[in-house]
Amino acid sequence: MAESIQQLVLDTLDANGSIPDTRTLVLPGESAPASSHDAQITILGALNSLSSRNVVTYETNETISHGLTPEGLQLAEQGSHEARVWSVLPLKGNGDAVTPVELKKLVGDETAKVGQGRAFKNGWIGKEGAGLVKLAAEINDATQIDLKEIQETGSLKAESALPDLRKRKLIAQKKGQWFVVNKGPDFSTSTAKPETDLTVDMLNSGSWKTSTYKKYNFEADGIPTNGGALHPLLKVREEIRNIFLEMGFAEMPTQSFVESGFWCFDALFVPQQHPARDLQDTFYLSDPSHSLAPEPSYYKRVSTVHEHGGFGSAGYRAPWQPEESSKLLLRTHTTASSAQMLYRLAAKCRGESVEDGAEDYVHGGAATNATNEELNKEDDGFHPAKLFSIDRVFRNETMDATHLAEFHQVEGVVADRNLTLADLIGFMRVFFSKMGIEQVRFKPAYNPYTEPSLEIFAFHPLLDKWVEVGNSGMFRPEMLEPMGFPKDVRVHGWGLSLERPTMIRYGINNIRTLVGHKVSLEGIENSAAVMF
């Protein structure tokens, strides 16, 4: 069938030079012109095949027609509802009026319900006592006449009646198309398709010498490769990383998933009796269970601040437990890495040489024998710093729609002289606006190592509520001054979840569909690219 239609098109073009309207073609096996929508779709298939070989060119023209709905077909055959109501009523003065109940029995509930109103409106019927009678001896059922015209021609001369018929759901609009066809650059009356491959059989038989070949289309898209796709978390991670780099931050090394209790808690001035250090909140290692000792003098300054206070603080007034400080654990936040980087920065302020090797990073850098009082007096060599990291952290939490036991934390610190809380709030607003999250608000909070502290909330449009996305604050003097920072140096610190901004960005309402065995691979492949 397809080849015969192609041949019909080619022969018609050869005889007439063009085909102004494909609706005039008479398809093989048919006696009437191809005016129907299905016939034009069949012709379109033939045109596409010929067009791909540059044999023909064509232009598409759209048409709009109307067809009858099932109810419209019924009314075209039996008459409109109002005409059928009129037909069963007696003429006024020539019989007993028909009650509404009797009318339903005569024409049915639907016709009685719809027909009464329209017949009253047309002035065809009226009330007589408790019943209905004809007021007009004869009527013209325009609805039935219009429906029959549409059934036969697909259109209506009185176009003003179309909106009412569509409103009554008696007709439906149908879109069609027809084509203007012209000869292409490689026009031929032959329907033989050009070869797309040179085969061994063609070489052996010699038929390759007389065959025609399809030209290479160097502008065509290649076959998509199944090379994998980036997870939404990785996309948002890269976006956030670029935001930090754009704002002048340097990336911290965070490759140590395992930290000691000293760097994860003690150096941050988290009390050794804090609930966050309990087994129900933290994953502790069983083998090895304890870390190497930190740099002795810094360890001593930290333990002194915890036990007896210092730098204007009374401390926690609780006995220091070296065993608790040396426990190995899966880090609960990347602030442990931030603390080590700040210690190294303070060492540089004192003019000490600090290597970038892993050992110095883990154990706190070069040693110093300075006392707390001596460090308190030093105030030279400081250089502002902006540092960030994005990496995994681990919490022994109950998993739900917004919490996981393993997740990613976005960590940042800014160290400079005389910073204020207003600087931190302003930075966070700019940071989130660059991520496309404009609705951000802050709430006072408590953190052992920051004062003042703020919880950060972003509005989740899908959940229709505010979702906590991070925590922030200004590091306490009890944390900074034992490291060696001058008194006027302030450090902003904040930690943000990577998963929750990703959920807001991609409209995900359950974190378990973003990470874990319920992740849709199709969703990952089709997820939109993140704007940087």
C-alpha cells in the first residue's frame, strides 16, 4: 500500500508538476478523493519517505472541522430533546395537559429534563394547570438540521450556532491536515529506495556499480549513548561548590570519615557529658577503638578550658576524661575538619611552619609550648580566611521522610576581625539566593561551640512548610583562643544539609526516594540539569 501511494504521488507530480491539495488524490482501491483525516495520515507517511530521499518537498496546511458526539448522533437521528418534548404534548385546548411525571415516562428522564427548559425558552410549550401543553402548532428543529449538516459536511454555514452546540457537547472539534507537494532536488518516478549499506553480496555480484546510495547526513543527531547520568545530589553539590568558589572560598580536605572524640567534640568546646556523644546519636568504632594523642600543649589548653575555664569562661566544671577524648567515631559533622584547619591557620598566625601532609592534618600540626596566658597576648600575623567543604557525615538517627543515618553536609567558615552576626545572616541570604531559594528565615538556637547560634529554615513548596536546612553561629572564644587566635578575630561557622536543598530544588518530598534502594534510575537520567 505504501509503495503504491508513493507511486501515485510521483506519477501525479510527473504529469502535473505539483499537487496543490492532497485531498484531491484518489488513493488506490478507493473511488472518492482522500478528504478524510485517516487518508491524509496515510499520505503523510508516503511523503515523509519520499522527502527523506529528497524526491519531493511538501508543505503542511491545517484544517478545523467538527464531528458529532454520541449524543449528537442520537439527536441528529431522533430530533433534539426540546423537539421530542414538544412532540408528545397536546396542543393547547385540544386535550389534557401532560404532567412532568407523565412526561418522564413518555420521553425519558434526560430528554424531559433538558428538553423542557429549551422548549420553554423557544416558546414552543407552556403550562396549563399542573401540566404542560403545546403553544406552537409547528416548529423548526434547528438543532437537528444543524447536526445533520455537520454530519454530512464536517462544517456549518451558520457558524454562530457552533459555540452552543459545543457547549451542549453535541459536537467536537477535529483538527486535520492536508499537503501541498512539489518535486524535490532528486525527483524521479522510481520508488526504489537508495542503498544505505555496501554489503558483501553487492560486492560479489557487482550490483554496487549500478546501485544508488543514500547520502550521508552529517548534520543528523547521533544515537544517544547510554553513558550514565549524574545523580541530582552530585549536580547540586557541584552547584554549591561553584557558588563557594565564586565567592572566594577555598576547599578544605575532608577525606577523614573517622575522627577522634577530641577533634569532633572537645576542640569544639562540646562538653564530654553532651547527649550528642551518646551511643544512640553517634557511631563509635570497636576496632581500633581509640586514636593517637593530639599535640600535647594544645590538648592541655583544651582540657583546661573544659575543666576550669579560661578566656572569660567558667568552663564546664566537670572532670576531664582522656578516655572519652580518644574514642574513634564516624564524624557527626565536618566541623571536625574545620577545627583542624582553623588550628593550622592559627599556627601560621604565630609564625610556625605547618606541613600540608596527612599526619600534620590529623594530629594538629606543629607543637608549641605557649601557655593560655601567653597566647592571649599575641595579636599579630593573622590573615582572613574563607574555607568550605562538602562531604559525608554520619548520625545514629531514626530514618524518616527528611532524615537519614548518612548524609552530606555543606560546611563553611569565615575568619576575620570584628565580624558580627549581621554579617553571617547577610551572607546566608546571598548564598541561598544564588541557589534559587529566596524564602529563608532564621531562629535563635543553642550550639555548644557557637554563641550566638541560628537555625536556618527554607520553605519547601511541595511540603508546604518550612524545613530546617542548616545550623550556624559564631564560634566561641573557648574554641578559638586556645588555638591561638587574637581576641578580635571572629569566625562564622555554618553547616547545611545537601539533601534538603536538593529536595526543594527537584520537588522531592521524601528523602528516601533521593538516596537509597528506592531511587528511580529513570528519574536520575531525566532530571533537569542544575543552573550554575
